[in-house]
Amino acid sequence: MSTWPKLTLHNTRTRSKTAFAPLDPAHVRAYLCGPTVYDLAHLGNARNVVVFDILIRLLRRMYPRVTYVRNITDIDDKINARAAASGEPIAQITARTTIDYHTDMAALFALAPDIEPTATGHIAEIIMIIERLIAGGHAYEAEGHVLFAVKSDADYGKFSGRSPEDLIAGARVDVAPYKRDAGDFVLWKPSTPDLPGWDSPWGRGRPGWHIECSAMSWKHLGESFDIHGGGDDLIFPHHENEIAQSCCAFPGSTFANVWVHNRMLLVNGEKMSKSLGNFKTVRDVLAVAPGEAVRFLLIRSQYRSTLDYSDAALLEAK
């Protein structure tokens, strides 16, 4: 292992390339944001998995032990909406879609993670972290919600490099009247009887999106770990908020030391996404090309460069 050259990674946090130095050379710990399981994965979802797969394979060549965690988000309003529209039970949607995801990623020759936690399996950890944030003055309860107080964290916004005005403009939802600050984000929200919910000190409810990853990474990798990965569309708000929650809940921790982000997959210059309706599922493409060709297509451009998808590019990859 000592014969390997130094691994250099571009760290989104420092905006620079640095030699990778694990917290514990005997055990490298890495986390990748996984899928929200309500529909088939599209090629844009697959690019970060394939990129991270290559990194994990390299790390396992260089270090004696690597723990790779990739989560399953099985609590989300998109899942709730799909269940309401289709009449299919939520548990059935998430179970079926998780199996589909595993099948598709295996077809791209991506290694399975060592640990694949689900949000529903970590409610106790989520509640514990929220309680720590409230006790530390970083979160507050309002009308059955618990919100993170962004002004309580002097470092909030530094990771994504956004100004306070940008942070407000980039908020995922309209500003609710119970928020102290427009940028405050939800840690816990109330659930109506027809929605998934769990008992908590703040009433029956469910977690917000960001706190789920903080809880799962803490449970399986600790307060500080080596590498966190994902698509660059997650830098804000998801990863900015993860850092804020985790570092405020566990003072003195660094959360993830190195952040590795791949650029997006484009179609005609636009991000490939389900909301834009311009996506191709992994299965669509596997129907006309082998997994090796699709994998090559996803990495033919350097991972920090955008990649334009076209049928011609797929044909060339074959």
C-alpha cells in the first residue's frame, strides 16, 4: 500500500485540491447521499454512484479498511405524493423502488455499500440530534414544527459560498409565518393522520430531509468522518444544512473532512431531472446498451465537468 502515490481530491469545502489524509489510516469512512425511493433512477442519479464507486474501489486498494455508507431516503413528500396519486401503499412503493435501484446500480457494476441505512430506521437518532440542537440554542419549536435557526450558526453559508440574500432566495419552500428567519429550515414537521408519522416531544410528525442524513452518517460513521459525496446540485441546501446541523449538534466535530461533488448530467444544456421531464431512466438506457457502455458514458467526462447526454454519445460509448 505504501507504493501507491498520494491520492489528491478536490475538496468542495476548501475549494482546492489537497492530498487525502484520512482521520484514521487504518479505517477510511465515506458517505454518499443515496436515492429517494419513489421512482426508477435516472442517469443523472446514477452518475454520482458510478463516480463514487470508482473512488471507493481506489480507496480499498490503498487502505486496509474502508466503510462505505449510502443511505435510502424512504421518508419524503415525493413518496407521499406518489402514494396519494397511485393508491399504492408507501411501504410497498419504497420497498419495490429500493429493489429496482439495487438492480439498476448492479447492472452498472457499482459495488453495494457496506451499510445502507434507511431514514425510517433512524427516527430515534433524528429525535436525539434535534433535542441536542434545541438544547444548544440552534433550533426552536413553532406550531408543531422544529426549525434550525440559521443565525445561530456563524458559519452558515460558507460551504456553498452564498450570501444571506442568496440563501433566502434559494429556500426550498415559501417562508412560513412561524419562522424566525426566512432561511430557517425544517428539522421536524407535524403529520396528518393520513401521512407517515412518529411520536416525538413535539407531537406526532416526521423528519425534514436534511436531518435524516445527519442522523444516519452519525450513527454509522461517527461525529467526524473522511469523505462525503453527492451531486453538485446538493451543495445547497442539502449539504450546507447537513454541516450546520451536525457541527452544531456535536461541537468540535468537523462532520465530513472532504466533500466530493460530481457535476450534473445535462440534456440539451439543461439538468436531467424528473421535474423537467427530460430524463432517461437507467433501465431505458440499459434496454439499448450494455451496462459497461452506460458506465463508460457516465465517466467519459471528468467527474467535475458537466456531461451532456445524447443518443449519439451512448452509441459511441457502445
